[in-house]
Amino acid sequence: MERIITYIDGYNLYYGLRDKGWQRFHWLNPRALALNLLKPWQTLATTKYFTTKVGSPPEKVHRQTTYLEALETLPDFQITYGHYLAETITCRNCGYTYTTYHEKMTDVNIALELLADAFADRFDTAMLISADSDLVGPVQKVKQLFPRKRVIVVFPPNRHSVALKKAADVCLHLYLAVLAKSLFPDEVMKPDGFVLQRPAAWR
């Protein structure tokens, strides 16, 4: 069997779904998604999910916390966190100052895991769910150092990268049908018996 590790850029996927107006798929089971993308001769070694915890507003924090707790119930599943970088912006016209936040480290974390797994020979094919062109370099390096390993890129809805498509062996798009059969149930039970409810905004 061909060993697959799936690397999921959580924010790239989240904003692709949001821009498409598919909020109900924010309650996505990423491991089920990976399994639903496999061919019969492939086996899923593990799924690696990359994201950053939000700090506000409270309702968004609650939704994300619920989702992350649901993810923690999955077998053979790893979550890697980045962080937010604060930036102070001042309007040149009126002088108004405000703070904005940029998500950082996801592309670096994916690159590190992808290369480490390639060197350790943990996969035959890497499946990358992202359209972040910053990942072109790591994909090219894997192909250069390990010519027999393959990289499949799966673009989230409303996301595309010509450079990433060229770097990969195969390029796919996430469509409604595969997303629809990759959702968590409305209720997810944690190991301690606590039941997580799907957020109302994602129904």
C-alpha cells in the first residue's frame, strides 16, 4: 500500500470555505476528508493539521475551541499551532491608530513537518491541502531530494496557486461532494464523556 500523510493548512481551508459561503463545512472532520480523498491502493499513515488559536471575539473563540476539542478525539491526528503577530496601523489621512493581527508560522510548520517526514521516510506520497504559494519551496525540495516521493496538492474552495500546481505531481480541487461526506456528526463525544455540540453558526 502507498503510505500517505496529509498536511492541512487550517486557515487556508477555513477562509476558502468562508469565502465560498460554505460555513456548514467548518465542522469538517479533516481525517475523514483525507480518507475520502484516498485511492484504493493508498493508506493514511497520519493527518497533520496546522492552525492558530484566535483570541477574540468570544463567540469565535468558543466555536474554535469546540472544534479543536472535536479534532482531539481523532486517532492518528496531530495539531500544530502557530501564533498571531500584532501590527499597529495608523491612517495617514486622519491619524487613527488600530491594531491588526496576522497569522504566522503555519507555512513554516508545514514545511518543517513535510521535510522531516520525507527524511524519516514516513510517507510515499504527501497530500497537501493548501493553496499557499509559500509552500512551493518545501514541495520542490522534497521532489529534488526524494525523486521517488510524490506530492499531491489539494486546493481548498476559492483557492488556487499556479506555482504550487506546477511544483506538485498532481493537483486536485475540493468539491462539495467530498466535503459533504466528511463532516463530524452534530454531537461529538470526548473520551471523558462530555458531548461537544456543533456550533449553531455552522449548521
